[in-house]
Amino acid sequence: MSKVPYIERSYGESGLTGECAYLWALFLANEADMADDTFKYSKWKSLAEQLTPSEGKPMPATVHCADLEDAMQKYNGREYVYPGSDPQE
């Protein structure tokens, strides 16, 4: 298992920053590759390739992907609590 990437939300949005989503897609592709799960490997690898910045194509500012969010929760063991959503605040 490689080091679990950080989680960074875009400003004012519930989505991930492009860099964070890219790192998570690479991480999940590597994990699937080590587990010999070819389906998940190709799924995460193709997402990482879509998010890869290249000449004339910048990295997206915000990424909304439910499958990525679900996979991240499995590794973090808890759901993300949005700032200001705590009823005790």
C-alpha cells in the first residue's frame, strides 16, 4: 500500500481540486494494480489520464466524481464533514 493522498476541496464547492482528484486516481490505480484488479485499474487509470494536465489543456479547478468520493471514504474511514454543517457550531 502506498501513502494515502491528502484531501483538498475546491473553494466554495463540495468537489475536489483537480490536483487532489488526479493524485487519488493515481493512488487508486496503483492499489488496484497491486491487487490484480484489472477492471478497477483501467477505471482509475483512465480517470487519471483525463485529469493529467498537458499542453493547451489545464488541470480542472473542480472535480465531481461520486465513484472517487466513495473510494476515498473507504481509505479514510470517515465521511468528510463540510465546514459549517455541524449542528453544534
